[in-house]
Amino acid sequence: MTYGNLKAQIRDLGFEENASMDEYKGIVINACNRAVNIILKTVVSNIEGYFKFENEEWEFPKPISITIDTADDSVIDLPDKVIDLVPLLASYYAWLDDDERKAVYYYNQYDDLKNQILAECQGGSKARIVGGIRF
């Protein structure tokens, strides 16, 4: 997902037009940064073993710091499995001051999707036998 895609999704989750989103530009930037960092710390870190098992070369993503000068084609480096959480959580933070009802709605969607992802990744235990003793 790119920053431009993320902004478009946040716009579609509550802003009526691009012009009204420009008024909230600073809030949207902060909401995006906060959402990415929280998802890394609370979701990705909890299922890191899942990603390592699927791909031995997997490395923990480094969060980007979105600023006013960040280009729309800047990539938000998160696993595909959790990328859909970002617009929901960022929308929660963007709407928290202005429309609490809307913010809570987006947070509930985020929490439900997060719990589904965690259950899927932690539910079935997989094991890889790498050594042992032959009898």
C-alpha cells in the first residue's frame, strides 16, 4: 500500500471530498503514523513467527515516518495480511475529536479484523522438524 492509497481510503471512510480532507491534513498524517506504529507493535509483533515460518527471509518491517513532504507513492512497509488494518485505525484517530460515533465504528471494524487475523495466524500450530535422534 502506498501513502496515496491510504489517504484515498481514509477519504472514502468519512470525508466527503478532497478539499475537506486538506483541512485535516496534519491530523491525517499523525493518524497514519500512529496507526502504522501501533499495528507493528501490537499485531505484527504478536504474529511475527507466522511470517517467519511462511518466509525464512522475512524481516520485521521498519515504520516510515509520514510527513507533510511524503510523496503519495511512498510505500508503507507492512505485511499484506495486516495492511487492511491501517485505514481503519487511522480513520479512528482522524475522527476521534470530531465525530466520536464514526470513530468508534471504525475502531470496532479494526478490532474485529485484527482479532480475525490474530486467530488465523495463531490458531493452527505448525511445526518444522529440523533435527532429531534416529532410533
